Amino acid sequence: MGLRLTVHRGTQQIGGSCIEIAHADGCRIILDAGRPLDAPDGATGLLPASLDRSRPAIVFISHPHQDHWGLIEELPPAWPIWTGAGAAQLIALTGDVTRRPLNRTFETWDARSKPVAIGPFTITPILTDHSAFDAYMLLIESEGRRLLYTGDFRRHGRKSALVDRIMACPPSDIDVLLTEGTNLGSDKPVKSENGLEKDFVELFERTKGRVFVAWSGQNIDRTVTIYRAAKQTGRTLAIDLYTADVLDRISEGTRLLRAGFPNLKIIVTRGLLSNYRSQGRQDFVERMIPNGISARKLEGSRYVVMLRRGLIHDYQSAGVVPTADDVFNFSMWRGYLSEPYHAEALEWCKAAGAEIAYIHTSGHASPADLRAFAMAIRPKIVVPVHGVKWDEEFHGFGRIRRLADAETMDVP
């Protein structure tokens, strides 16, 4: 045996990703340790049973979405964990805000880092386009074999040029392409972020009152899209403390949007203010205050207001309620609206007579782009992961090796 590949989880589902590549000398690397999307909140013991935790391994996390990193606390403490420097910041932030601080530390890389050499493996992170900030594909080399793991990616975000560049000049002689297939068999919207920006401009221009928008605070592309549209239409984007924290952690040394930019305000609400104080992060709050705004001042037609369930009580207490002149836009996957956490904001606005809009694009590649990427890479074998429609949508990818969870394959 040279290299042996095992997809512990992810061959039949989206999320919960966990992939192992083992060398004949016993050295192992694990690609992602994701929490399944359908796992109940607070549930533990979710690592795949097939993952042997009695032997050493090194873990590489492709990006900071919990379905790719959410089980790292269940891994043996002695296992090193690598990820992008920005991703490490956002993973730590998630732990802080949910009051479940991580007990793990990270080894990190950035887009300019050299390949990581560990035992018989060389791992090269390749920055890619995804709705998660600081997302990477991973090129794994060992024993003359080359495997490319796409992680999650798309080709229509604000970093689409990165994927175009890989396709135009792909890594040579890829033996195995481990590729996601989230959007196979679906009709999720895949409009570019620039296209969304134009749609938001049109919505902001024709709306008489405020525009309430629900989106993920860690989706930096979407925050930038909404901010740019607000600025073009003379509106001010009002974000919550959590989203300001996200921007604050990743913007140092960059030109990324952050507190202090024109047409941007941070809403200081009682709930999040209490949360940050309980974390001992009063210093962060004090830094945000000069660019802050009370919810009571979110009146008139000047504002684009971040909204989600956790903010409704504080808004109502401050007298901020939607009206028939306002609009609510849900800028996430529609499937989330089946969950009360997401649906409550929509129903709150709908009950007030506000217009309901849906301007969004997927964080994952379209079926056409998935196929085009595989054809550009020209691997000897494609191993499908992170999808539920691979059995029906396998055509157009070249030679496929369909594995079951925990099935082992020798890398040819």
C-alpha cells in the first residue's frame, strides 16, 4: 500500500465531512471534522465510528463552516489542527459567542504561505471562492501521488477569479479529485455577487422605508454586497455587534470593510451588549461605540437594517417595528425558513405588511461549474463527497469511483 483513502463521512450527505488519507508508514492526515447539519444542538459523540482515534493524525480544516470543523473538540487533544489564519479567527469567534470557548489551538497558514510538509505528506492550501471567508482547496502530495480536495467552492462569488485561475492553469497529474457536489440536482440561485449588488440597488431605490435584511454575519461577500448597494443609494448599513466583531477580526492589515467606514453603523443592542460584557470583551464594545447607533434611531428611509430572530426583542423594546413602507429580504438558503429561528423574522415583517423579497445566491458551485471544474482538472479518478444527488448526476465528471462512508480505497 502507498496511500489509502477513506471517506469516513460525506459520500451520501451534505456536511459532516471527514476524510482520511493514510500513508503506509502509519502517518495519517484528516481533511475536515465536520458536524452533521442535522445533528441536534448540544449533541456529542458525533465523530464517525470508523475514524480510529487510537493512532496519531494531523487535521486540516478547509474553511470555517461548522459542517467542516464543528467536531474538532471531539478529536484527541494531541492531534494538531491546521487551518487558514482567518478561518481560525472565525472558528474561535463562534465558540466565544455561543459561550463554548474552544479548548484547541491551531497551526495556521495564509494565502501566501509555503506548502506544509508533514512526514511523507506535502499539503498545499489553495485559496478559493466560497461563501465562507478564508476557504481553501487542499492539494495533497505523497509517494508520487497527488490528490486535490475541493472543500466547498463556487465560481460566482467575489473571488471567482481564483477558481478561474485554477481551471486555466490546473495542478498537473491529479490522481484523485475529491469534489463537493452540493448543488447537483438542485435549482438554487447562482447569480454573481455583482449581479446581487445590482438587485439590492434596485430594491433600495424603490423602497420608501427601511430595508430589513437577514444574512449570515460570517458571509463576508454578502456583507460587502449589501454595503456597496447601500452606499450607492445613499443609505447606511446598520449591522449588529457580532457582524462588527467578524469584520474586526479579519480586516487587520487589509482593505476589508470594518467599523469606521462611511455609511456603516453598528447597532448596540442590549442582548449582544450583555453577551460581550459577559465574555469580558468590554474593550471591543468600547472600540465600536464611536461608530455605534442605538436601535431607537433606526427610523426613516436611510437605513438597511440587519435582522434575525435574536435581535427582534431588542428592536421591539426600542420601538423599532416594521411597517408597510418597509421591506424584508431573506438572503440565505430558502430551506432555512422551515426553522423557527429564521422564519420568525420573516413572519414579524410580514405581519406588519412589509414587502417580502428574496435576493440571494448560493455559496456553492452550480452543477455546470462543478462539471467544468472536474473537466479542467482532468483527474484520473473523481471521488464524490458532500452531495446527495451524485448517483443521479454523475455524468460529465469523467471516471468516478463511488465510495460508501468508511469504505477504503487504495490511491492508484
